[in-house]
Amino acid sequence: MAFLRRALLLFAAVWGVCGTAIAVSPRWILVTWFDQVPYPDYTYVRVCGIAGLSSAALALMISRRLDDAWWWSWAFVLESGLTALVTTLHAMVSVPAGSAAWFWWIFAVTNIVLVAGLVSGIARAGVEKPIV
């Protein structure tokens, strides 16, 4: 369970920090730091930041109750895996003119690493304490 706990805490740290930053100051983060084209409205970006922060909080709560609910971690594998898929495809084929692709590659690779850590932790937890 220790490896899965560390993977969940890493997930919570990454998603929590990034979610908070993007919720508080989306334009500054995206345009100034990551060289993305300015958007006309950042409300949906702020909402995504809040959702990221909420996912981080849930991962933290699950990490505190792993003996009872370690298999709930699959939800974060799904979230990070689909995020990695979408950001990879976006980086490959649909970065808008004037925007940097490297931001999307970092986003994708970070989530791939998180998925790998979570799946490894879940595999170890499943051997240590099977669901059945």
C-alpha cells in the first residue's frame, strides 16, 4: 500500500498545485508562462482548475483510507489516462497557430508518468490485499 499511497500523494500534489494555479490566474499561466494564444474567456479554464483541485483532494482522502478503498484509485488512472490521451493528440495534430506545443507535451508526459505510478501502485496493492 505504501507505493500506491505515494503515487496518490504525487497525483494530489501535481493536480492540486496545477489546479490551484490555473484557477487563480489562468491567463497569466497560459499566455505568459506557456506561450499559448490568449482566449476570449477563461471561465472554463478556471472551472477545470477547480476540478483538478477537487480531484487532488479526493486522491488525498483516498490515500488516507487505502486499506478500505485502494481500488478507488482506478478513477485517477482513468482521469490521468484520458487527459494524457487528449493532450497527446492535441500536441500532435491541433495546436493553434501561435501557441507552443511543448506545453501540451509536458502536460501529456506528466499524466503518463502519473498513470504509470498509479497502475504500479494498484498492482502492488492488489497482490497485497485482493478485493475478493
